[in-house]
Amino acid sequence: MEDFIREMVCVACPLGCALRVTLDGAGNVAAVEGNTCKRGESYARSECTNPLRSFTGTVRLENGPGPLLSVKSAQPVPKAKLLDCAKALKTVRARAPVAVGDVILPDLAGTGIALVATNRAAAT
């Protein structure tokens, strides 16, 4: 198999470097060019081999001031699991009172990553 070139813009810092990533036939990163800091190389390697994203959404809120509570993953989740994460929220219910950072779901869609509240909700 021959090498594959992937071009991307780095979002690890405000510079927005144009990166050129060479992947070998097995999909491994062989080289990263165009980064002006070490974060750029790390970002390119991660994005090409195991892309991660922060996940945000809302869940139903019981006994609270409104019907929904905003939530996010405590850490970035694998990009391939984002749809599973969204589907998992359909069955999740939080009950007020809730504080920012409270764990709403300890294992989001089998990722091992917690889903936490991003807003507080007093009980009504």
C-alpha cells in the first residue's frame, strides 16, 4: 500500500497552522509537517488515528425549574461514538436539585466517560 497525504487545519492553538500529514499504508502517521508548535503534531496524530470530540447535549429534568438540563462529557469521547452518545440521552433523566459538575450518567454510551451537568437546577 502506498502513503496517503491528509491536509488539515490545526485547532490546538489560535495559530491555525495548515498541517500536512503523511499516513502509511496501514493508516499510521509517518510524518507531520506545517506545525509551528508541538501541540500541532500531537493534534494531527490524534485526529488521524483516534479523533476525539467533546460531547454536549440536554437531558430531561424532573422536579426542576425547566424541562431540560444541559450536560457534557467529562472528557472528549471517540468521534465514532458521538451518535451513540446522543442516542443514550433519550433515556436519561436527571432530578433536581443538580449542581454544576454533578455526574448524571457515569458511563456515557459505553465509553467509560461520565456525563456531567453544566448548569445548576434548584428543586421546585
